[in-house]
Amino acid sequence: MSSLPASAEAAGAAPALASETPAEAAVYRKVAWRLLPFIMACYVAAYLDRVNVGFAKLHMLADLQFSEAMYGLGAGLFFIGYFFFEVPSNMLMHRIGAKATISRIMIMWSLISAAMMFVSTPTQFYVLRFLLGAAEAGFYPGMILYMTYWFPSYRRARMVALFMCAIPVSGILGGPLSGGIMDLMQGVAGLRGWQWLFLLEAIPSMILGLAVLWYLDNGIRAARWLTEAEKTLLERNIARENASKSDSHVTLRALFSDPRIIKMALICFCTVMGQYGLTFWLPSLIRQSGVEGAFHIGLLTAVPFSVAVVSMNLVSRSSDRMRERRWHLIVPFCVGAAGLMLSAIFSGNVYLSLAALALAAGGSLATSPLFWSLPTAILSSAGAAAGIALINSFANLAGFISPYMIGLIKDATQSTNAAMFVLAGVLLFGAFLTYTVPAKLVNK
């Protein structure tokens, strides 16, 4: 894959946000209000099914006599399945469209997530977590790709940030919900609370998966809710941006050999290490500080995630307004690292630990939407379909490494403090890698 032309890098492929006419801005607001609430709801359901095992863990490990390392391995195996099936899934979406791909993914993962209620052995736990990852593979990068069909790069950081607010929103809603289900449903119909958790939280994914078939459009031209003039405007902006990019017919071999893509994958790996280290273990970290009861732990998990919602939107809006990408990613990396280190230092104090975890969430969760403004600034068309999936599939191996590493450290030391320092170091490495990305390549 060849480098971008110097003129395109310097000038940018799209008009500045400030130069938009009121009519053009109104069209993009219309598109955002049509798409973002729905796909965000889908991601809330997806993320809840992905990480509710972190709440189930509070009782599941004792009931099934699993060790912390067993839990960490099972939680992480999700991402091995994700790794093997993500690129094919995203490339298939580019060919057959978003409706069929996203619906298929959501229905499959809801069935597998519900089946987690029947787990009784480590092997069953490992297999179902792997299958859940295989089923969900392609959803997140597919949605990132889907937004490139509608929004030019100078709007994309805010759109991705709004979409990714689903992660902290799933924590805000899912924490109290998961804790409440486990406390209130314990023993109902002879089932444990964590079994009800897996069953009930799979239902929204099934409903939304069916709704995708009639609500989502495969692209601008298929959108019956747009006028012909609006379609023409949107298609013109996307075509103008794609015309400056040289990877329309890129091969997977070219992607694997492109040093820019390799660097992007490494930066994304660092964002995922922090994100899943925090989300999979947040209930346990709060319990470690002295809080008892699943519902109370669930309520407190909403605090760091609420901070993350605010930080993700503020930083991404600033990034789009200034058309600056690197420092808007470097600073959240460093803030997240500081929060993780402080959470270890104050692990015995509920209030100071919660404040540190809020800082960690505000920084580490803000890195993901900011990161995607980098590769989507240089990839287009089929190159984006393969490139986004390749970057995300490699990076999500961190989702395997992070919880498994924390589980091993917890078993060895009876504390997660050392693991928090390791995760902080990874985030700082991500900040360094981001600093080495040429500004003219991504500041669009």
C-alpha cells in the first residue's frame, strides 16, 4: 500500500467542519439522530453480554470452584475466537451489507450468551467464551466501517465517541442491573443468580438483532428517509475523501506489510489492554476496596463509567474541532495510566480507590474512540474493511492477555495491585507510540 500524496496529507481530504453550510450540518444531524441511538443500543447489548461475566464472577467462581486464573483464561478466550473470525466477518459485511451481517452476529451471540447459564465445568466455560467471541467477531469493527460509509473523517471522531459511549453506558446501566439480578433472582426456579444474569441479559441482543433487519440501511443510496439531494451531498463528501486515498484495492498481504498498519495495531493493542483490564475486573477491584453486596458494587461501578461518558465526548469534540488527533490520544493514555497506578496505591480506601478508578476509566476508555480517528483517516473502501478488522482483531488479543494476566497475578499475590502497574505501563507505551505517528498523516 503506497503512501498518501503529500498534497492530500497537507490539505486534508474534506472541508473543515467550520466551512459547512447550515444545510449541510443539518443533513449530518439528521443522519446522526437516525443511526447513532440505534447502533449505540446494539453495542450496549453486545458489551453487556461480553463483560457481564465480570459480575457473574462474584458468585460463579465459588459455586463452580473456579480459580481466578481460570476465570481470567475464560474471560480472555472470548478474544481468541474474535481474532480468528473478525477479518472474514468484516470483509463479508463489505460484500453483503450491514443488515444481514449485524443481524446474524447479534442473534448468534445472544443464544450463546444465554447458554452460559448451563456452565458447570472449566471446559464448558472456555468453549462458550470462545464461541461467544467467534459469534460477535465483526460487530465492533463492522460498526466502525459502517460509519465510514456515512461520515467523513472530520466528523468521525465524535460519531465514534458517541457510539463507544455504549461501553460506559453499559457499565452505568449494567452494573446496578447485573448486581440486582444476582441478588433478587438468587434461588428463583432453583437457579443461581449468575445463571439468571446470563439468561435475562441475552434477551435485548436477540430483540435488537431482529430489529436490525428493518431499521438499518446498507448505505446512503438505500436510505429511504433521505431525499435525493441529501443522498447526493453525503455521497459527494465521501467520494471526495476516498479519492485522496490510495488503498481502494489493497490486499491483506499489503496490509500485513504496511508499517503504518502495524503501528496502528500496536497502539490499539494498548487501548484494549487498559479498557478490558478495567471493565472485566472493575467489580472485583471495588469489592477489594471493602464494598460488600453485588447490588452495592454494581451501583459504584456506575461512577467510573459516568466519568468516562463525559471524558469520551469532551475529548472527541475537541479533537474534531481542532482537527488534531495525536495529543488528544496521548493525554488520555497518560491520565488512564495515572488512574490505574493510584487505584493500586489507594486500594484499601473505598473513596480514594473509587476516585482513582474514575480517573482510570475517564482516560483509558477515552482512548478507543480517539484511536479510530487515526486509521480511518488513511484507509478507504475495501482497504478500510480489511484494515479496520485486521487492526482490531490483533488488538483484541489484548482482551485475552489482560484479564488472564490479572487473574494469574491475583492468584500469585492475592492482590491486583501489581497488575494495575503493569497495565499503566502499557498505556504509557501506547502514548509513546502515538507520539511517533506523523501529525500530517492523521490530523484531518
